[in-house]
Amino acid sequence: MSLPALVMEYIATGVWQWSFEREVFMPRDWVSLVIGLASCFGGYYYFKWHFDRGAQTFGQHLLRFKVLPSRDHPSFGTRTFVAWLILSWWPFWPWTLFRKRQDYMWDTTSGTKARRVAVS
């Protein structure tokens, strides 16, 4: 997320820094903001596109699993939001992830399930 802002700052100043701090919002900050938001939406729609078509992403293909619907109207947006909510709250996610059941909370709330697939 922060790499576009770092690259834009490098182009503007000619000095590479892994972090910078300014007290004013520069017009060039809009470019890195748009690139960052576009990458978030692009990532979401990449996974949603594959889910809607019943296809595997490249990573799912390598790890040999697939996200499948488990009810009539699954919600990929709910899956993404619940997973983000759980993983961003650090006291809660270890308790959620390390249980001995197959489906995680984001699977059950969204009507999806992740299952292994056979090698083709």
C-alpha cells in the first residue's frame, strides 16, 4: 500500500527514503492515494471475478484449493469484510484461526467454503 507513495516521493525529491513525514498534503499525494485505492479494489475484484466464475486464482492453483459456494446466495464481500475484521483485531484472530474445525468464521458467515481440489 505504501510503495506508490514512496516511489512518488522519490520521483519528486530524488532521494529514496523508506519513510517520510510532511505537515502538508502535496498535490502529488493524490496520485499515490488513487493508486493505493485502485490496488485495493483491483485485488478484491480479482478474487471476486475468479469466485463468480468458479475458477481458481493462481495462488489457489498452487496451493491446490478452491473457494466454493455453500449456499444459494454466497457473499464474497461479506467473506472479505469478516476476514479483514477478524485478522485486524489481534487478540481475536489466534482464537479464531487455531480451532480444530474445517470452516472459518468468514466461511460460515458468507456462505462459502474452501476445499482442496485434485491435481489435474
